[in-house]
Amino acid sequence: MPTPKKVFFNGKIVAYEDARVGMLTHAMNYGTAVFGGIRGYWNDTEKQVFVFRPTDHYKRLLDSAKLLRMQFPYTKEDLTAATLELIRVHEYKEDVYVRPLAFYSDEIIGVRLHNLTPSLGIAAIPFGRYVDKEEGAHVTVSSWQRIGDNIIPPRGKIAGSYVNSAFAKTDAQLAGFDECIMLNQQGHVAEGSAENLFMFRNGVFVTPPITESVLEGITRRTFMMLIRDELKLPLEERPIDRTELFLADEVFYVGTGVQLTAITQIDHRTIGTGQMGVQTARLRELYFNVVRGKVPKYRELCVGVY
């Protein structure tokens, strides 16, 4: 993965090597950090990079920071402006991934969330696929349980909580799968290691509600909007049992990183026809047109860099 030349760090754009942190940094020792993921999409016709829903992403970043008692002088608009400038500095003319990170930067020993100093940085790099087999991933239901709200709140992108995801994903990939599906404490389907999940069964889309130990995904909200307003198909937010997935016509992940990835096999059970489903394919094509600024109705969700 390429290293960016410049990053936004504590209020200004600096050289990447000037944004280093020490070994005793609190966030590195105790996981006291929050992060986000934002994509920018190159539209070759307009010669423009469109950043998708940046203010929504930065609102969630600041909300996640609030869960860790962090306070910053930045607004979501400030951070959006910094992101656009960072992409311009690099003169990217391709798809990019933006990684904002807010963390406690004190170099001390002692686990806590109070009386600490928060720092904030943003990096932007060229980026393609998160999952290689976006058109048909083979996944497994993990033996690792998804963390719950009274453990580490999954609605915030808290860095330390992603060790939970790392356990699940590594076990899945070393067993030969592309990804995993995690169940919550009630035994219901939660999400992937870092993706929200939808299924299509008997003519209805279903996704777990945000009270089922899932991230309050920006991309999740986008697909809910597209299902209701463009496909005009019913959508339910309700708990999903594990075995419902085996009987579904279509199952897919969504997320900023994963974008939309079809799931065609779960624990060696074929889902639907074993190929990307018709509705999944429709949504995927629509989504990529939306994020590249090609659908006038949703153009306001895309912020041009140049």
C-alpha cells in the first residue's frame, strides 16, 4: 500500500514523516482511538474526484470520539474542507480512500479516558477493492461473538474494538474463506468483520437494526435509501437468524471499504443460484453511478475536489 506524501495532522497539512507517534502513545497501548473510512471516486468524464458523503462520515467520527470523551475544535465542515485540500495537494486523479483517525496522543502508562490529550489526523491514498471477490464471496459464520453495546459500543468505530473483528477475519481467511459473518450476544446475525449485511428473501430486503450490535453505517443508510426510493421494494430492519441466511435468495455486504460485495456461499452452502443475485447486481450498478456523481438526484451527496 502506498504511503502518502502529506497528511492533515492537528490542524495543518504536514509531511507524512512528521506525523509520527511514540511507542508509549496511549492509543497504541490501550486502543483509545476512533477512525473513519471515506471514499473518493474518480469520474473520468468530468475529470473530477467526488468524495461521497464526507460530512456524514465526519459527523460519525466526531460522535465516535464523543464516546471516548474526546473533544475537538473542528466541525464536520472543517474536516471535509481539510480532506478536499489533502486530495488536491496529492493531485490524485483516481479512486482514493480517506482515513481520519482521532486518538489520545499522551505518552503515558495508565488506562483511562479522562485527563488525556486528543489528536486528529487524516490520510488519503489511492485504493481499489477491499475484498477481492466482490462479485461472489465465500464466507463463514464466525465462532467469535460480536461485541455488544455494554462491552465496547459497536456503533462507534473505536480502534480497540477491531481486535474482535481481527480474530474473526483471520480465522475465516486461514480456513480458506474470503470473509466472515459475526453473531451478536443474542445469537442473531450482526455484521461482517467490518461490513454491514443485507439479505433478500421472499421479495423483501432485510438488515439488522442498529440495536443488534452493528455499526451505524453511512453506506448502510445509502443502500436503504436506494432500496426504498429506486428499487421500490420492501425493506425490514429486524433481527436475522443464522439459518435464514442459508435460505435467502441473495445476501451481500455493504460498507465504505467493501462497497457492495455479493455473498454467494456461506459455510459451504450455496446462496440462491450461487451467483450474484439480480437485485444485488441492480443495487451495485446504481451505487457506483451514484458515488461517481452520475445520478443527478443524488449529486448533492458527492463533493467535488477540483
